[in-house]
Amino acid sequence: MALAVEFPSVEGGLRELLSPYALPEEIFERALNCAHLVPVSPVVPLILGCLAAGDGCPRRGPLMAPPPGCSANVPFTALEALTLIVRILGADVGDLSGDDVDPLAVTSAAPAGSVAEALRSQDAVLTVVDLMNRYLPVFERQQEQHLRLEALRALLLQLSVPPPGAESPWWVEGDIGHGGRGDNRRRLVDMTIYMLRHVNDELGFRSKIAALRCLHCLAFLSPDCRAHAMQVGCAELVAAVLRAQTRGPQVTARLVQLPGAETTIVFACRTLVALAPGPRKHVRALGELGLERDAGDLMQRFLQYRQVATAAFALLGSVSYDEEVRARIAASPELLVHAAMVRERWPKDTEEAILPHWQPMAPTIKALIDRVDPKDIARMVATAAGVVRSPSRTPVTPRRSW
């Protein structure tokens, strides 16, 4: 596809992607054409130059020189440049806004050497990270919320999985024991954690959801990112985010119906599950947080919410590897009752929630997946009900034949 045909003026062509008067279908088609454009010059240098230079500042360095047909000063603000990245990469994966993108569930269809591939490169990702770093004082004052949301959306789309057969993303270790790009990976993880720590529930939880999805993707695909996240307290932070949405007298099933609340709970659980693989200290750190109680509470209170219940089921299976957690579960058989009820209510979804994880399945959860019987579930429910409702009665240990 010739650049002169699609973009007679680079700056003018990109302006069309930001037009408030164009139909969404028209913007999607233009953004998709731009994403699959080969070669990348001068689209990518123009966008990254705007992010690197800042609003209204002259370009710095010969590599940021304006392409032919563009003005000498920065033609786009930081917010506009981030919106261009979101729309170009969003069109590549089928979601123009980037709000519903799961980077592990979508793949890019862009050819090699295209604009979309260049916008997912290490230089492009670190340019967005540097922009976040420059605006940290502003974000800490809870200002420029839309700019923060667009930056997190752009980062999320940059972490999308490449198509089958393509090279792995730069932040995923290519070889076992290879320590290259470690500093950049740690910068990426640190910035994402920092953004999650200082983000509120504004804009329908969208900023918080984007940060959680970024962390989930990084922890799931990169052992180095996962280990560094555990070292800097990511598990404690995500657990606090989860409990802020699920604990307290004001938390009811109606609250989960708010836009974004259910997705926040689901990706908080998935991120905690993605942090569990690796050394035993990972599971031990999750067990020290008492997450089995959070998982049991979610499965009990939100049994009819498929995504929440199955995410909590997977969380219980991940923390069950810790010995202290297993002892606490044995002392509270109602946790397995709730897990069995979720398994019975959502049989297919519980299997799908367990399968994609690197960590082997805990024996108790594997028993529920493989050999649970509805009669055993009813017996477990009756036994647990006798324990809970009649404290004076001698508790009966549930059968473990399954």
C-alpha cells in the first residue's frame, strides 16, 4: 500500500484519525490501513517524536527530525500522540478504544516491518514509559486523568502478543538464563506498578483495569518481570486493590454491576494467579496474604457471576500449594464447598480458568476438576451447613473420597 495514496500529507493523514466528525467505521478503516502500512517511516518517527519532545517543545536530536510534509514544531500534543497509538494498535487487534483488549487473548495481524510492529518495539514502549515518568508529579495530584488513561491504554496495546510465527516481544526472555534488557524490563514493571498504586476509580475503573491487564500480561509471559514484581510488592498491592472492591459492608452484589467493577475483580485475581509460578517463595508470599479467604468469599457471594466466580476458583487453586494455606483450608471445609459449587455451576469455565496457567494444578482443585460428583457436593454442602449453623454440634469431617 503506497504511503502517498493513503497519506498524501503525513500530518494531515494522522489528523484524520483524530477527527471528531468522522464515523467510527471510517476511523477504524483508516487506522487499520495505517497499522499495516509498510514502511513505517515517517508515521512512527512523527508520533514518537511528539511523545519524546513534549507539548509544544521543539524536537531534540537528528533522529527526531520532522518527516517531509510535517511542521518543524511538534504537531501533536502528548494526549493526541497517545490517542494515535491507541487507535492504530487498537484497530490492528479489533478494538479501536483499547478498553476491552486482553493482550493475551488477541494477536496482531500486521505484517513484518509495519507501523503496528514498530509501535510495539522496545523504543516505542520505553517512549511511553518515559512520558509517564515525566508526568508522575501531575498524576500524583490526580490531574490529567485522561492523559493517564490514554498512556495506560497505549502501553496495554503495545504489550499485545504478536502473531504466530513472529518473534517474541522484546520484554519476554528469548533464551533460558539470558539476562539482556533486564533494566528495561524492570523499568516497565516499576512504572506499571507505580501507576496502579496511584490510580483511583475514576473514569469507570478504566485506568485501574488497564494497569491490572498490563501487570497480568507481564507476569504471565515473563519470569523476569514476575520475579521483579514480587520483589517490589506487587502481590500486596494487587491484593489491596482486590479487597477494596470486595470487602466492607457497602460491598454487595449490586456493586459488581457497576461498569468496570467486575472486570477489576477478575483481573486482580488473574494477576495474583500469574504471580504464583516460580520459586516457592512466590506462593508463600501469596499464602501469607490470606488470599484463600478472599477467594472463598468471592465464590460464595458472587456465585452467579461467571467471570468473578471462576477467577476466584483459579485463585484458590494457586494459593493452595502453600502448606499453611492447605492447613487453613482443612480447618475451614466451607472453602472447598464453595469451590465445588462453582465447579458445578460453571464446569466448562472453571476448566478454562485453570488451563492457561504455568503453575501445576493443586491436588484439591484437580480433584474437583476431574472426579467431583454432584452427590458428593450435596454431602459436603450439608456437612458444612451443620458446622456453620450449629456451633455447639460436633463438627463432622467431610468425606475426601473424591
